[in-house]
Amino acid sequence: MDTTFKAIATLVGTTIGAGMFGIPFVVSKIGFFPGLVYLVVLSILNLVLNLVYGEITLRTPGDRQLTGYGEIYLGKAGKTLATITLIFALYGALLAYLIKIGDFLGLIFGIENHLISTLLFFVFAAFSIYFGLRSVSFFEVLITIFLLGLVFLVFILGFPKIDFNNFAGTDISFLLLPYGVIFFALHGFSVIPEMEEILRKEPQKLKKAIIIGSLIPLFVYILFTIAIVGICGSSTTDDAILGLTLFLPSFIVNIGAILGVLAMGSSFLTVGYVLREVWFRDFKVPEFLSFLLACFPSLILFLAGAKSFIPVLGITGAVSGGLNGILILNIFRKVKRIGIKEPAYSLNLPRILLVILFLIFLLGALSPFIRISH
């Protein structure tokens, strides 16, 4: 496989996933055209962030993740912030997956009580994580391919059912709602060090791979949003799929639900495994306790009443995305002065742009706690 294609596929496969299902709902709330602008602007912002992170990896020898770069360039404070943000994002993702997997499984198997389907999945997932099983990259690539197929299938079969009146209207009271959900769906920067490793013998190709790999999800999300909002309008559900039962054949809805379970289930195993390793290797917590800390907090939150998919996506994406953005920009400022290696590409971002980006990330991190009324 061509290394550039492999690097692009790695970023696309990491980015496109569970977050995709939440985008049509938030776009339908704020209004299609404002939502589309939101999606495009945040995608461009995310592209800049990915390129910035790519330059950081090129300027620093060795294989690291954000916690490692934070420690090198910002000291213990940088490592601590990166670690806290990482753990917050991982637990938020686990909770989001748990919420929606139960709904999808209930639809597929006709289980009316979705608590039962959620608990059944959790038992399977916890068992897998305990024995160290995780989704493999090949399986995740297949899921991404099938998700892309689902998007085109819904768009093609649903196009005749699109009501263009569904694209009209704006509701300013939902101005901040899309930020976190869209940022959650765009999250993929964590895999850029892996892309750099894939292209280590051809580092000049990293910039192109990041640009293409960041723009493909935007194109896919736009198609998916046009189809779902155009078909469902105000009936768009928080997962995009369940609302299609009123408009499209049941087999398409079931395919969407199955792919949703596979995408989120695969991610649940990966994230759960990573959390187990973080507690065990980084914090030196005993192995069994690490397993308990990795799996059960999300279940406890779910049973305690945290069962709303969009708020969990929004808070997780906004807070972790905003804090990661702030952290990466600060590392970038430092690496420009003391970077060890000469990079294959170098961004010349005006200081005013960095300030604007910083303020956008800060506002984004605070957005779940800001209320806008009519």
C-alpha cells in the first residue's frame, strides 16, 4: 500500500466514527445553512490544528503523543493538562458510546427496554477489555469503508425524499450547540504522530496527507447532513439513524444501526483498553483496579442518569477539543523557538491568527456552560 494513501486512510479512519451521527441533529437545531457554515469553519480550524500538530511532530525526534510533547515543551504543567484532558475525553467518549449502542441494539433485536441491551453490550465489552482485547486497525478501516458506503447509500436513496423546505430557518438560541458535537466528530489529531511514523522516509508528504485526510471527513459529513436534515427536517433524531424509520426502507435503517454498533463498539474497546493501560502503566494502579477504573465509571454515570447522547458529545468535544487546541498552540509557540529538528514543512501563522484561534478554543471549552436565550 502506498504510504501516502495509508497515512491519509489512518487519519480518515480515526476521524470518521460515532461523532458523525450527532452532526445532523445539531445542524437541524441551529438551521441548515448556519450549521453548514459552522461545519466548514470548524473543519478548517481543525485542519489548521492538525497541520500545527504535524509540524510539532516533525520538529521533535522520537515517537510521542500529546502528553509527551506537553512535558518536553511546557514541563510538568503541560503533561498534567494533557493527561487530564485525555482522561476526560476518553471517559466522555465511553459514556457517549454506551448511551447510543443500547438504542441501536434495541432497534436491531427488537428489545424495547434499551437498558437491557446496554447492559448486555457492557458485559461483553468489559469482558473483552479485561482480557486485553481491542479492535484491530484493519477492522476499523473496514468499518470506516462501510460507514462511507452508508452515507452514499442514504444520500442516493434518500435524495428523492428530500424536502428543501427543511433547509430553511435559523434558531440563534442554539448558536453554541454544534461546537462540541462537531469537534467531537472532527477529532483525529491524536493519530498524526502515527502518520509521521508511516511517512518517516518521506516527511515532505505529511502536509499533503494531513490536508487531504482532514478534508475528506468534511465532504462526508456535508453529504450525510444534507441527506438526513433534508429527509427528516425537524424529525431528525440525535443519532440521525432512528429518525429515518419514517422515511426510508427498514433495511437501510437497520444497516445504519448495525454500522453504528460496530463503529461505537470498536471505539469502546479501543478507548477502554487505552484507559486501562493509562491507569496501569502511567499511574501504576494495580491491574485489576485499572480494569475497574477503565470500564465502570461510564456505566455508573449512565445508570445515574447521564443518558443524553448530544449533551455528552457536546461537553466532551467542546471541553477536550478546546483544551487540546489551547495546549497544542502553546506547544507550537515553544517548538518554533526551540524545536530540535528541521521540519519538512513550516507554517508561518501570523500572531493575530494564533490569538484568534486561542480565543475560539477558549470560547469552545466554555460553550457547554454558556446559555443563549431568545
